[in-house]
Amino acid sequence: MLVVIALLGRSTWGAYEKNQISATARRAAEADLAELEARKQAMEQSIKAFQSEGGIEKAIRQKFQVVKPGEEMIVVVPEKPPK
């Protein structure tokens, strides 16, 4: 009877350990999925921005520091604080 109890206890412990490993793996997979979904949303927003003329122009201006012909740079200088 003691041998049967020991074997049942051992198999129960093995099932418990496998359950813990599976739960840890599931949490990691869910975290990865959430990260991938966030990246997907960001990529979709970038794609939408590039589908418009204004979005393409904005990206080019930011990346290459270009201006349209006739545009000039304006430098705003803050006033000196009164003493």
C-alpha cells in the first residue's frame, strides 16, 4: 500500500511541475504576443501615415532636413528676462 501511495505521489508531483512549467511558458508567450500586437499597431499607423501626401512629406523633411523652394528658416530668439 505504501508503494502505491509513493507512486501516486510521485506522478502527482510530476504533473504539478509540468503545470508550473506550462504556466510560466504561457505567461511568457502572452507577454510576447502583447508586444507583437503593439508593434503591429505602430506599424499600421506608420503605413497609414505614408499613404498620404502630407505623411510622406513629413517623413522626408524629418529624415533628410529638406525644405520646399522658397521656404526660409525662422529662428525664434527668446527675450532676455528683465533684471
